[in-house]
Amino acid sequence: MKSPASTYRLQIRSSFTLFDAAETVPYLKSLGVDWVYLSPILTAERGSDHGYDVTDPSSVDPDRGGPEGLLALSKAARAHGMGVLVDIVPNHVGVASPAQNPWWWSLLREGRGSPYAEAFDVDWELGGKVRLPMLGSDGDLDQLEIKDGELRYYDHRFPLAPGTYSDGDSPQEVHGRQHYELMDWRRADAELNYRRFFAVTTLAGIRVEDRRVFDEAHAEVNRWFDDGLVDGLRVDHPDGLADPAGYLRWLKEISGGAYVLVEKILEPGEELPGDFACEGTTGYDALADVDRVLVDPSGQPGLDALDTALRGAGAPADYAEMIRGTKRMIADGILRAEVLRLARLVPASAGLELEPAADAIAEIIASFPVYRTYLPTGAETLKEACGSAAEHRPELASAVGALLPLLLDPANPIAVRFQQTSGMVMAKGVEDTAFYRYTRLGTLTEVGAEPTEFSVSAEEFHHRMRRRQEELPLSMTTLSTHDTKRSEDARARISVIAELPDEWTATLNTLRELAPVPDGPFENLLWQAVIGAWPASRERLQGYAQKAAREAGNSTTWTDPDETFEASVTAAVDVAFDDARVTRVVQDFVARIDSAAASNSLAAKLIQLTMPGVPDVYQGSEFWERSLTDPDNRRPVDFAQRVTELAAIDAGTLPAAGTEASKLLVTSRALRLRRDRPDLFQDYHPLTASGAAAQHLLAFQRGASGAITLATRLPVGLEREGGWRDTAVGLPTAVRDELTGAQYPAGTVSVAAVLGTYPVALLVPVDGENA
């Protein structure tokens, strides 16, 4: 199997097509990238910037360059000795515009008689028709019309079943004869009868556990491998599948055993199922480890005290109780339809009525510590969740006990569907709600992370890296993705707050006085984001602020916005630009921490690029990447500027520390070394420093004669304590720093000397030479 030394993620869309991607290949090659990594490229909803709403899996999206664009990109990659990795979406398809999706159009037109009826996961027993939550209200049926042989609701188009319309029939009468029912969009939460992606009704789940459906949905993907266009795949959201392990086996089969990664969130202590035919995950777990080794544990008491004061509750937030509550809220709210569908699968022999069954199912899901089980793997986790649910709600103990044997049976339909549903509730209740409520330090609430783990020691980090090298050496590592809540350099800035909890408390209190928002924890989240992204445009910060407030759901929501609260949020962002006092507070704090933030950024980047695993660079993040959550992190990248800067570095310019070019230097030298000298990245050994500031150095070597990474951690404390002083590290051989070109002899070397130019160093053995 061919596997990459590294990847570089490109967001493919109409404004940056596969042809544009092909033109970037020479730059990516020069940067040191081994494989080009593409966002979804199958035909998607027109105008989609992300491509996860595939409407036709049989073709490459013409708006993204079409098959000709993929061929051009593949040829360019091959010409430069590079591979191609593509993101695919097996769980669902886009149905926002039925006419754009041939499968969905057929289903709506022909109902259960459609050749695609088995492709979609519809509960026909509920209502007998596909329920489409499209109307502003049920009274809007009066707005229907028949036009060009279709049913129309404003700009929305729907097919008519054969023989259901004749002249003189009213649109409402014709609607009543269809295989679908248009209904008030608000009814979807409890009454939808088709599986969807999370709570998105415009993304309908498909049944790729059916081999015929799998084959048709993957015919184009299969062609990519038959034609030698693509080398590997990234699988989006496998947790939504009925049989992830079986799906991955089929995927390996049609791809000829190609390199495969899964977008899988591993909770602390959780392992990738052993029967998953893949090389690893997309790296959120690695991201969490890198972040936490750069967070100062001594800042926790101060930030806990601030959180307590902001909440006015006498104690900091109890995260375990918070997520139990948010998951239960999701199960009872926007995903109640999924819970009720599970309850309808409970056999009469269990002796449970619908509502008690639904209550118990929702409580079990709210008690789940991971996204899902993969029965029989995870059976003990399910038992523990049931025990926790019964303990939390004793009156449900009998119902939970009746459900447990059903949920433990891998062949039982309720067990299969429960496994698909628990991850939906986790994602919406934790990532998309609790992560906006648990606000003591923004670095900690990132996808794939455990927010209660404030930091990890260097020793614990080394332990995790040795384990990664042993168990998942080809798994991806990352720092930024299209899904991260805050990109890598925004988090690197925010992490400095843990070294300055008192200064941050004073700064935040000043900002709250000058620009009050009636939600203390949200103010902490908002101003940390402003600090992390600064300088940013008003539009970017306003977009983030509104999304964050509505996702948190404490003071406003998406479905019922609180205009007064949102006006205060808007005003707070505005005064960051319009009130000189507020602007000064923000700028002064950014200036105070910027040097330390840059140190964190370079440390995180070098660690991620040289640690065990396959490093991915998200588009543009070889420069500062201070984006916030999507769509902010999908902004265009200025590749021409990067080409110019890299050429200057290659011509001999040594960038100043703390500049964007210094990050480009670190990125290019690490990527080139991983690609050109794989022999230097064969194992993992911690290196131990000695001296007064030893705790501020993270050091490891990738094998007995491999590359050595030295990275500064907790830079504010390092400066406060007087710098490196007598701190030294032992080098097993003479080395050269790939960043500066300086050479050092074997033996004990002063860290201050090695890290005199940059806060990081990438050392390689000098074979047969004396330094």
C-alpha cells in the first residue's frame, strides 16, 4: 500500500477549482508536500462551498472542474511525484433542491416503487409518505401551484407521480396524491421520517450497508482507482453508517487496498476498532495532544476562579453535568424524531409504551461517554451508559433494563439504529452546544478534545506519542481543519492566557465594563476569540459572534433569536472597532502576548509535523492561520504571496522570529525532511533536558539516529524565570539545524545557543562530519 509522508488540504469549490488546484502543485511540491488532499469533489448542491451535500455521486462536480479538472490535477501531481487523497461522503446526500438529486427526485416521484427507495432510510410506517419540512407553516399549502408538470412552492420544485394531475385539480388536491408530504419546517424535530445528517433536513442519509447502494454510490470513486487518478480516501462521518467496519472492507476492495482515513472522534482512552480496515483517523486526537502540552497547568486555578465569577454559581462549570444536559436537550429537541423512531422499534414484548421508551432511550444516549459503539466492540460502554442512566433517573431503571438486551444485540434493528443515533446527539450536544458554553479557555474546546483535560505534561505527551508510533503510525495528524472551532494560531494565542490568568481576568473585566453583554461565560468566549483572531474584519467577527451565541443556546437560539441579546453582542463587536478605548484594550493585550503566541505557533507546527503520524497542513496554514469556525476557515488563500516568500527563504533569507515567514520556514523544512528523508522518522524517543528551565523544553528524537525536535513550551514563564540559563540537552551525534543551518557537536549543548534564533529547532545528524 502506498502511503503519504504528508498531505496538504485544499478546499475545492467553484472559486477554486480542480484546475486551480493543479496550478498550485508546483508550489506544494516546493513546500515539501507529498500528497494533495482534496475536499469533496463529487457533484454537490449548486453554490455549495464545502461539497458535503453531494447530489449526484456518479460524477465529479462540473462547478469544481469536472472530470477534466480531476485529470488535470492528477496529472500535475504525478508529474511532480505526488499522490492524491480525496474526501468522500458516504453517509448522506444533499436534498435541498430535489431536482438536482436524481435519486431523491425518483424517490419523491415514485415512492416505494422507486429504484432508489431502498437507498434512502425512510420510515414508511410513519405517515406512509416522505415528510418534507419545507413550509413556513402548514397553512402555506395555499401557496402551492402546478407549473410545467411540477408542484411548486415559491422557488422549490417537486415532481408529480404519474397520473396524479389533470386539469382542474387544485394544487392542494394534487399534493395530497403524492408520495411525499410538505409540512411546516418546525415539525421536523419530532415528526421527520427519514434519517438525516445530524439535524440537517437537507442532508438525507443513504443505506450504503446495502451492497447495491454502495456500488452505485461509489461507481465514480471506483473509477478513480481503476484509472489511476487517486491514491487514497478520507471517509467523512463513518459513525453515521449502519456498519462502518463492513463499509470500510468494501472500500478497501474497490480501491485495491488504498490508503484510507476515517473522520472519527476518539474520546480519551478510546481506541479505533480493531476491525476497521483503515490506516487511522483524520487527526483530531493528535491536535488535542499538541495543544495541551503547550498549555500551562498553573493557570487552571485562576481561570476556574474567573469562570466561577462569571457564572455566579459558587463553582466553575461542571462539564459532565453540562454535557449530560445538552445531549438530553438535543435528544428531546432537534433530534427527537430520531429518538422516537428508535422507540417505535421496541418490540411489544418489552412491555414499554412509546413515551417511556423514548424517555429511557434519550437518557441512555445522554449518558454515553463516546460517540457510539461498534457491537460487539463497546458492549461494556453501553452497559455503563445504561447504568449511569438508571442511576441518574431511578424511575427509568426498569425501562432501561428492558432496553439493554435489545441494544446489545448487533442483529437487532434497534441496536443498529441506536449506534447511528448516539453520535448524532453527541456531535450536536457537545461540539455544537457545550463547546460554546464551557468557556474557561477556548483552546480546550476543540473537536476531538476533552475540555476537562486542561493540560498534559511533557512526560504524558511522550507516552502518547510512543503509543501512537506503535499503534497508528500512518494515522493523520493535524492542527487546523475545515471543522476546527478556532484555527491553530488563534488557539496558540489563546493558550497564552493560561500563563496570564490574572492579566486576562483584569482585561476581560475592563472589556465587560466597556462593552457589556448579559452572559458572562459567553463574554469570555467572545473576547478570547477576538484576541485569538485579531486583527480581523468586523464582518468576520460579527459572523462568528452570532453563530457562537446561537450555538451556545443559553441566551439566544437559531430558531428563536433574542433580538435584545444579539444586539448587545453586535454592539460589543462593533465597539472593538469603533471605540478607541476598547480597541486599545484589545490591541494592548494582543501586543502583550504576541511574542509568546508566535512561539506557541511555531512549537505546535514543528511538533505536529515531526511527531508520529502523517502530518496534514490545512490550506494556507504555512502562514498564520487565525481563523474561527466555518465558514471563516474556508476563506481564499493567497498562494502567490506564499510562492514569493518561499522563494526568498530558499534564496537565503532567514526570516525574523515571530513573522509569518518564520512559520513558512518551519513548515517547509519539516515537510521536505519528512518527504526526502523518511529514514529519519522511524521511531520515537524522548530527550531529556537538564537545568533551571528544563520544563520549558519539549524534545524528542525520531529513532536512534533520527531527526530531533526541540520546542519551547510555556514561553511567558520561561521569560519570567530568566530564560534558558544553564538548561542543556544531550545530543547523541553531531547535528545541523534545518532552520538556521547552524551545526552542533555531539554531547551536552546549551539550549539557549540552539534556540537563540527561533523558539524551535529541527536537528538532523551530520553523517560522517565533525560539527
